[in-house]
Amino acid sequence: MKFNHTITILFLCLLSIEISAQKPQSFLGLSGGVAIPQNDFASDDTDSKESGFAKTGFGFKVTYDYRMSYNFGIAGVLIINSNPWNDEALFDGIIKDSILSNQLSISKSNWSTFGMLAGPFLYLPVNDAISIDMRMLIGFYNAFAPEIIVSGTLANGENFSLRLLKYNGIGFVWDLGTTLRVKITDKKYFIVGADYLSSTIHFKDIDRADDNGQIITESFSQQFTTISVMAGLCFTF
């Protein structure tokens, strides 16, 4: 009987030590920074349907990390990016067409993307005040194309206006990221992190302009790849 009591007390002590060693157990982070487009998303090739004409923009991220053991846990991330359209490259591509003059005006909005992801993360403490997270996430990504209106004058003096309709699509996304966490107070940390995110989205029955400036309906896929560098605050509980 005494042996059973001893085992029970020992187990409770070990459990208490394990729970204490995991503190803090949960992290809620808010951060913002730059979203840098890569590959096709950043391409300004007017001859390619996959070109995104995206420029470096702003990103915002909400993260929730829950430590299930000392070094491992589950992370959930909500990420929003806004990337300006490269109208200078579009302008240069359009005026290569001999039927257009250089009296063009381009009005546009930004690329807007929104993602919800989850997956495992590795918690690596450096000391009592500093830790590093490494995570691998998957989820869904929603992309909203900018609305673009190109107006100007043809070489024969005739005015024209071309409106490229805004559209959106949803696709699978994966993300590799890391976060450096530095303690400010017992409940607050400064965080800085980087993410490499990639998604391929299929757009169906979209109105687009062909090489002759005519609006046609077509389906196509586009890749969205960004490198994000963000900083902010993290709260523990």
C-alpha cells in the first residue's frame, strides 16, 4: 500500500514538473511587415498568362501556438497580404503594340490574398528570455485579383477604354516559417519572423483581354509565392 502511495506521489511530482517546464504553454502573436512576391507572381512578362505583375507590399499575420510537449506543438496562422500592381511594366508591355499611342492611363487596385493554415511547430528555447519556433503549415489560400482599367488613344486618334474585371479563387497553400521570440515581460514578447509561402490557384471562366485587346472568357492557373518578413508582439497565457 505504501509502495502504491509512493508511486502516485512520484507520478504527480513528475507531472507537475512537466507542466511547469512547458510554461508558457500558449502564444498569441500579432505582427506586420513586408510581403515580397516571387517567381510568376512577381513576373512582368506581358506574354505570359501566369505573370502576376505584383510588387512588394504589406502583410499582416495572426499566429496561435500551443505547446503539447516541451519542444513540440500545433500552430494556427491567419495571414493577409496586399501587393501593388506593377503598372509601369504593364504600360511598357502595352505600348509595344504598334496600334497604341503612348497616351495611356492605368487605374488599378492591389492584389489581396488571405490564408488560413495549421500544422506542427518545433519550440527551441535559447535561454529563459529567448526562443525560436520552426513550423511547417498547410491550409487554404484565397486570392483577389486587382481591377485594372486601361484607357488611352489608338494610333488613329480613336479613344479606347479596357476594363479587366476583378476575380478571385481558392487553392491549397503550404508555408515554411520561423519566429524569434524575445521576452519583454512575463506575459509579453517581441517577435520577428520570416515565412516562405506558396499556392497555386485555379481561376475558372474569367474575363480577360487577349492579344488584340478583345475580352475573352477562359480558365487558367496562377502561382502565388511570397517571402514575408514581419515583426510584432506576442502574448502568453
